[in-house]
Amino acid sequence: QTNLEQTASYGTDEYSASAKEKIRAACECPDARVYFTVGGTQANYAVLDSLLKNYEGVLAADTGHISVHEAGAIEFSGHKVLTMPGKDAKLDPADVEKYMEAFYADPTWEHMVTPGAVYISHPSEYGTLYSLAELKGLRAVCDKYGMKLYLDGARLGYALAAENTDVTLAHIARLCDAFYIGGTKVGALFGEAVVFTHGDGQRFFTEMKQHGAMLAKGRMLGIQFDVLFTDDLYTRIAAHADRLAMRIKAAMLEKGYRLYIDSYTNQQFFVIANEKLAELEGLAVVDNWGAFDENSSVVRITTSWATTPEMADYLLGLM
């Protein structure tokens, strides 16, 4: 409907302006700086480079997306990803505290990369959710050691819509220095909305340009988020995916399949015999996350805003 409209470029159009105001309202943060990037890797790459000093790295769980599945983009920017074991793919505030205590207890710490930020994803790479208490705990550790708290929200809609969560967008805005609201995986054709809430991001427009994260035809990003943040569409379509995922989870457990990790979002992980996976060849695209043992593998089942009940029935019929 807007293809023939003449609008300003680089996200300075009226649709982008409207989307930013709606996001600020949803975050309950009228002073937030909001920017639209073309994708999640570009968002992580540009935001962390903007938050970190040249001698700083970012602390992440060993399963963290920036460590495992972003082709070394953060290291390419000159910042090391410092990994530590997670619990259910999440960073535990007490463990982060111990990590930082040990770091500064080392008399040679000035010779090492200093943790300047904590990276988390909500939901995690395995669909698990941070609680409000955990986010507050991470915020306290970051404040104690002068670190930034950054949240990767590639699938944020599915976390906000989960039935058992106590975390809202306003909580995230209050507790995190920066985060992004994922569009690509939650209904948009492409794009993410980066939000800075604690005074950072003053020159992020320029930094997006430097990092190849900017789209000249910015209307294409802005208009998507303008629609997603109208009448709560963003969480409504995510809730649809979560409901179908819970239905699939219950049916798979009833059929006797073993749950690999307990997720309440649109990503479900099961241990499935390799013989069964062979039977599915040509009938379904199998998202294999690796061997569980010599006879079985971990498989991810993912629903989305576009998944239909008929699709879920088809999958369950195969299983």
C-alpha cells in the first residue's frame, strides 16, 4: 500500500517515527533511543561494538548465539567473546559474580581482556526464559563491576507471550542498557528494533552505517514494526506459536519421547532415535542439533506465527 509513497530515507520517514513512538510506549521508556537494523547478527555486532571499549570483551554463556552461530562477528569487530558455562543455556547471576571475583583476584588481570558487558538472549538458544529475579541479579552484578547488560531479543515475542513468564518489555527496558526486539523471527519479513534505555546509543546511527546494519529504504523496516506494535499484534502472534508449541510438547511427552530441555516458548527440544529420524526423511525437514548418544539425536521443533494447527497435526502424525 505504501510502495508509491515518497518518503525520507535511512529510517527518517513517518512510519519509522511512528514505530519508534509505539516501541517507547510499550517499553514505558519515553527517552529510549530506537533504531532499526537489517538483521540480528548486525544488531549484535554493532551494539556490542558501540558499548565496549577497545580493551573490553563480552561475557556470554557457552551456548550463546554470538559465540556459536555468528561466524566470529564480535571478534571481527575487535572484541573477544568470553564464555562461561550456563545453566539451562542461561547465565546465573551468582556464577557471573564468581567469574568477576576471580577475574579481579588475578594479579595479572590488566594483561587480559576485561569483561565490559554481559550478553544474554531471552528466550535463550534453547527456548528457556530468564525470570525477573534473574534479570535483577544480573543487573546488580553489572552495576557492581561497571558492565553493560545487553539482551539479544531475536525471539523476544515468544518470551513475552509465554504463559509462565514474569518478565515484561518494561522490565527489560529498565534493567538492560540495550536490547533488540526481534522482527525477523517474529512475523517481519526482516529487521530488528534496537533499543537503548540508559543513555547509550547517541551515535548509533553512524555506527550502524559503519557496520553495514543500515537499510537505505528505511520505510521497509519502520512500517513493519509500526504494524507489529499496533493493537499488541507482536505478542498476539507470538502467543499463537507458543500455544502450538505447548500442544506439540504435551503430545510428544504422551507418546513417550524424552524432553531434552524444558522450554515454554516456541522452541522444543526432544531426544529422538536415529532410526525414527531416518523414517522422517522426505516427510519433514529435521532440525538436528547433534548426537545425544550413539543411537539418538537432539532435535529442535520450532513453531512460529505462521504455523497452523494442521501443520502440528501432520508432524504429530509422523511421530
